Amino acid sequence: MYRVFCESYPNMINSLDKNSTRFMVLEPLWLLLTPEQYHIEKELCTERFKKVSTLLHYMETHKDNFPKFKAFLWTLEPRGIFGKYYDVSTEEELSEQAKGVNMILNLMYWMSP
């Protein structure tokens, strides 16, 4: 699941208009591509880290609605990536981010080499 996300996220983000709301909402997720950078931003408690952490918490609480979330979150655990709620995102933003991750996990942006 993690490999699918890492290979598909750039395809998704590059397909979006850089000025669109959807791009702005989904852009912070690039942090999941590099666990090293995730941990640096976690230490600094950046806004991007808080948004990603809040999304992961949201995904954990909504995994019954999105069956692939459970497996994806499980693949993040060995990398030390866990969700925690920070009050930094609206319900609408979280829903949009979750839909984006779900599309990736459903191989909508998968392009095999």
C-alpha cells in the first residue's frame, strides 16, 4: 500500500492545477513520501505535519468507510508515522484529503513502469 501511495501521489498532484483548492488541500500529503522529512517536521511541529497527522487520525476514525485505510495506516506504523488530532483542518478539507488518498489506494493514479 505504501509503495502504491508513493508512486501514485506524484501522478495525482501533477494532474492538478497548481492554483486549485484541491491542489492546496492535497499538497501537504507529499510529507508521507519521505519519512525522514516527516520526522523533521514532526520535531518542529510544522503546520504541514499537523495537517498530515490530523488526516491520519481522521483516516483511523473513518477506516470502516474506506476499507483500504486500515492496511495503508498499518504500512505507515513501521516508519513511525502515526495520526494525532490537531485542530488545523476543516471537516471539508479532511474529507477531500481522505477521498484523494482513497483514489490513490484504489489505483486511480497508478502507472506501472
